[in-house]
Amino acid sequence: MLQAYDNPSTKEVAPYIQSIWHATSDFDITTGVRYSYNDKTSDFSQWTGSAQPLTGLTAAQQAAAITQRNNLIGQTRSWFAETHQGMVSALGTATYKFSPNTFGYVTVSQGGRAGGPNPASGNLPIAIPKTVLSERLDNYEVGVKSSWFDQRLIANIAAYTMYDHNYINYVNYVQGTTVVSYLANAKLADSRGVEVDLRANPIDGLTSYISLSYDDAFYGSFTNSACPFEITGQQTCDLTGKPLSLIPKWTAVGGFEYAQHLGTLLSTLLIEKPLIGYFGADYTWTSSFYSGTDDSRYSIINPYGLLDLHAGIKFEDNSWDLVGWAHNALNKHYFTAVAATTAGEITARSALHS
């Protein structure tokens, strides 16, 4: 049995400043800057406990048994890793009001995510770096927001492109008969897409919405990834141009809620409060995507849609709210993760209604 100990520690400081300049009555410029400093440490040890004694075996047999044990569960080892990472984030947004109910905007921003010690354990290959680099994300977005018919209809559209340098990603590595997960940096991950959002209030008490998004997210450069299960005979593969995992290209969401006044309830504090009853439904559909970070064909999750229902009563001032809900009301059987094992089996996590 492999036993492990880790004592991760994170210290962060992040001062920031933001300002808005009203250049004209219709034109605003928002700027901001933030500096983040992260100090992370990890003191890791692993060892084999309660192992069967190898007495009675020859020296060659003992060496073979130890090698096999290390391949299955990992060998005794320890390390200390520490990172000191600072990064600057910046934001610039220009907003122009074309009319009282319509405005457009352009945003340019740069952010990031701190790296640090690799949290993997078990039989992590010795050659794998004990730390990962910080991410740097460059984002560009343009959009239009508008309202119509006395704000009974709101329509928004936005297009964006993002470049994520040193993208932090989990990698699955097959060693012996065991799959080990650890963090690695892909040199570049790209994402570009369009989002459309409509919200309507056609009659009093009824609110509805529908949104559609397209997100083409892929590895811009990842030449040293672990290989998918179906590729054998090599330790690394080039996933450049392949989709990022867990990100469907298409997502559609729609729903509504209807609320109606039920009269006035005399509270225990002898204060009259209007009572509201409401019910609604939400439907979410996603296209197919990879659940495994190596884009194995055995990790594809097919498209599916989920219906959620909710209903409740509340005070108009939201000081009290009683709600009930049903997730996946149509009892759709869908997968949340699919992967191949070293034994040649396909394993999956699935879900039903709740």
C-alpha cells in the first residue's frame, strides 16, 4: 500500500486599481491594473507501507518484485518544491452609447493564473517537472447590448478571441498498468467564439430567455502531451490543433419563469408583506466534447440536453423564500466522464435526475 504526505501552502497579495473616464456624455473608457504575487510551497513524501516481505526470494526475484511494485503503486521518494511568481493583469474597455437603449463596447485585457508545485503523487515519473509555469491570458472582445419595447426585450451579442500562454492542464500518463494524472503546461491554448443572448418580458409576471454560444477552443501548441489510449509505442504526442477537453463547441440554453402575486400575508411581526408564487423551467443542450485531456476517441461524450424545473413562494422583498426544484426532470441518462483503462475497458461516470 502506498502512503503519501503533502503540506501545500499558498500566500498571495494582489493590489489593484480601476478608473472610469467619461470622455463625453456617450463615450466612456475604463482602465484597470492589478499585480498578483504568489508564494507556493509543497513538501511531499511517499512510501510503501504494509508491504509483503520479500524474504525467501532470490536477489533477482526481489529486484523484479520491487520493480513490479514500483510500477504499480510508485516508489519511495520525496521532494520539496517552491515557486515565487508575480504577474500583472490589465484591462481596457471603451464603451460608446449609440442611443439611449443601445451601446457597443470593445475590451482588451490581460490576466493569468499562478502555477506552482505539481500536486501529483503516486508513481509520477521522475522526469516530470515538480512545478508548473504561470498562465498568461490575452483576451479581446467586442459586443453590442440593446433593449427594445420599453426594456421588454433585451438583446446582446459578443464575439471574442483568447490566447492562453502556458495553459495549465491535467495530463494522464500510463506507467505499467496504472494511469497517473499530473499537471503540465501546454505552450498555447486558443479560444474564439460568439455569444447571443435574448431576454424577454412579453407579459407582466413572465420572464424568458434564450442564449446560444459557439466556442472553438483548441491547443494552439502542445507538442509534448501524453498520448491518447489508442496510440501505443510512444510516450508523447502532438495535440496542436486538437480541441480542449470539457468544452463543447455549441451550447444552447433557454428558460422561463412566471410569477404571480398571491395576496398579503400577515407576518409574525405584524407587518403586511405581499406574497408571490412562481414556477419555471430551464433547458440546457451541449454538443459533443472530449472528457479526457488527451482527446482520446474513447473519452467522447455525445450531445445531450437537460430539463430543470423549479417552483416556490416568497415575500416580495425576498426576505423569505421557499423553493423546490428538480434537476434533469426528464430523467436523461448522460455521461459526465468517459475513459479507457489500461486493462482495455471503458469506464464512465453517469448521472440521472436529482
